[in-house]
Amino acid sequence: MSTDTSGRRFARFAPTGSPSDGYFGLPEDGLCLSVFVVVSPPGESRRALLGKIDPAGPWHEIGALNPERARSTAGRWMLPSSQLVFFESPDDAARRILREQLGAPELPVGAPRVFSETYQSRRHPEQTHHWDLHFVYRAEWPSSDPPHHAAWRELAFLDPARVARSEFARSHEEILELAGFRIG
């Protein structure tokens, strides 16, 4: 079987350099490298820790949400998550999220499941495709009581199958589906 690979572009990006050197510019609508931590209570892997953020919290520093996006996200459920900090490993980002967003400095996490997707941006429909690379970690909270953290208005262990899609922020229901959850 013959496949035409002449238009193939490998994901090597650089601000300088050229396709002849094997480097390309970033996709027009961007590339996001994000970490999500699906935290469950002991022995209840079908429930996940979901929260409603406090938009007055330090989300620009701990979750890559500017004030406008934090306000538009408030009131809907989302996972503890963040984009990577420059040159941060996904494992380090998962530990940072647990520490900064939940106050859990030493909670063990398993190996990530990695998902890649491209889609037409809802925020910038005039652009070409947006590209996301998701690192999804699982962790078990030490008790059945959810944590309390000042960055969140509410944190709760919920069965995502009982939460309507419209109640999720930032497409986090899609992340839960990638992780094997059913959504209400």
C-alpha cells in the first residue's frame, strides 16, 4: 500500500527555522499542553472531585485563567487542572495542581493517560484548528470528605453520570469521558 506523505509536517516548532530545517510555526489558533487530575474518594473510582472556582482566587497563577475566563467559568463544575508552566514536566504539573489547588502536597498520582485532539475553536471560529495535548492523571483522596481550598467556592465528589453536560466548564466533561467516565 502506498501512502502519499509529501505534505506531512512533524510537530517540531521553533520561532526561527524553516520547514526545510524540519521546524514549523505553531498552529494558527495555538497549542495547549494541559494537565487534569481526576481525584476520587477511597474505593470509589466512579466519582470524581469537581469544583466551582472562586473567580476572586489566584486562578491566573494556579490555573492559567485570566480574570475574564475565571468569571465566565465560575458557577460550573471543573476538574483540578492547569496548563503546563514553561518547561514543566506533566508529572510536576500534576503535583503542583494538587498542592496549589487542593492543598495536598504529597498525594500520589498514577501514570498519565495522554490524549491529543484538534478541533475548530469555539472562541476563534475564523481560525484554523486548535490543538490540545491532555495529560490526565488519577489520584485517590485519603478520605471520603472532599478537601476545602480558598480558590474554590465548592468542591465535591460527584458521579459525572449524574451531572448534566451544561453544568461543566471549559469542556471538562469531555476530559472525564476520555478518562472513561459517563456523563449525565
